Amino acid sequence: MMFKKSNGKKNLVGLDIGSSSIKAVELQRKGNSYQLVNLGFENLQTDTVVDGQIMELNNVSNVISNIFREHQIKTSRVAAGVSGHSVIVKNIVLPQMSEDELRESFSWHAEEHIPFDISDVNLDYQVTSRSSEMLNVLMAACKSDKIANVKQAIQLAGKQPIVIDVDTFALQNCYELNYQPQVGQVVALLNIGASTMNINILNGTRSVFARDAILCRRALKLARFNRLSKPCPTFSLWRSAKQWTSTARPRKKARKPFRRFWWQEAVRSFPVCLSILQNDSKSPWNCSTLFAR
């Protein structure tokens, strides 16, 4: 189900199983827009999830159940995402062929781009452009045991996994729905998590470069509080304005290495992306915007 936006009439709960917390969001369609119905959040114990792999299934399923119960979320249909080393996203070029031929031969074409046994992965693809001689195809692959790991945690909580997406494409779907990007508008989307930063660089609605950088907030918080010679608390970055008191705010100087660290990681991706864009003669482009979450 990678790449696809859900357009069914039944509600879905978006579930973000991160390395430090689990978030749940339920939206309801109202005409041409969406309305927020429920929002839930709960922290996880340290090392419950490592590099996207759920190490403590019972702990995660219990947290999911708690969120649904406490926020009275009635919908049991769930959409979740995957990221990390087990996820491969790549733009590939294939010779021109029919849709049926592509469907039948895609596993064979994808095999040379995947560092895992092809029988151990789930594959999906989307044709992004075509000419008389070639097809440009965006490929997504994820190890099957990782998908099974996420599905099992959701099912143990008594919920039904309907969609397992790639985190970078879920972020892209949100951006497209809210901003309706045009061809030639180049945007870098960053999802800065507790241990992973998802990077997705778009030209209009076309993903030209995507990767997951393993860092992130936990390492940055440690670096920041080491600079202050203070112990690093396990505070949540989802604090509300009332909870985030002036005494809890780090000093301005302490925030500089935090910003510099993830900017450096993001900028490492830009030379590769710009090379791809310069070789894309379909449209002019102007790199102007960066969205970070």
C-alpha cells in the first residue's frame, strides 16, 4: 500500500510508532477538507523501538490500547508507517513497456537495486514519468519481517492494520494535500524524529530523492545538555506552551549545536538531489522551500 492515499469512506487512525513515543491521529472527511476527530500521544520506555524495529511487542501494543481507550477512539482501522535501514527508496530508469509487462517483471528489475534477498522484501512502485524509450519509476521496498513486526503490534492491541506506508511518502501525502505543489516547485520535507530524520525532496509532486538519516533528537538533546553540563532529562518535545516553562527552555547558545547538527545531516542530501534535478530536463526548477516537522 505504499504511495497510496486512502480515499475510502471509512475513517482511518494514523499511527506513528516512533522510538520514543506513539502518536495517534484520527481525521474525518468533511467535503473537500478534513476535520481532526481525535489526537493521542504516549511516551515509550527506552529501547522499546530501535531503528524502527519493535523490540517489546507487548509494551507497544499496551501503549496503543491505552491511547485508544483514554481518547475514546472508536475506529479500529489503522494506517502506520515504516522507516530506517530496512526501507529502500530509489528512482530507477527502465525500458519502455506496458503496465502488464512492468507488473510481471518488476521484481526482476528491482533485484539489482536492493541489498536484501528479493524474496525477503515487500515491493511497490509508481511510474513517475515516461517517454517513447524509457520509464522513470519510483521504487519502495521494505523487509517483510519489519512490516510483520509493525502489523503484529497493531493486531495485539486489537486493531486492524489497513495501510503500511513509507514514512517519507506519508509525509509527502500530507504536504500535497495541504499545499497543492506545482511542477518546478522544489521543496525539502524533513520529519525530525527522536532517532531518525526522514528526508524527502520533491519537484512538484514527484519525489526525486528520499532517505532516512539515523541521528537525531535523543543524540541532539544529549549533546545540548552535555554542553550545559547538566543531565539530559527524558522530557517530551510535545510539551504544550503551558508545560514548557521558562526554566525548561535551553539557553540560546545551547540551541546552536542542535540546529547545526540536523542541518548538516540534511544538507548532505542536497548535492545528490541537485544533480538529479539538473538532469531532469522536463521542467525548470527553483529550490526555495524547506518544511520541517
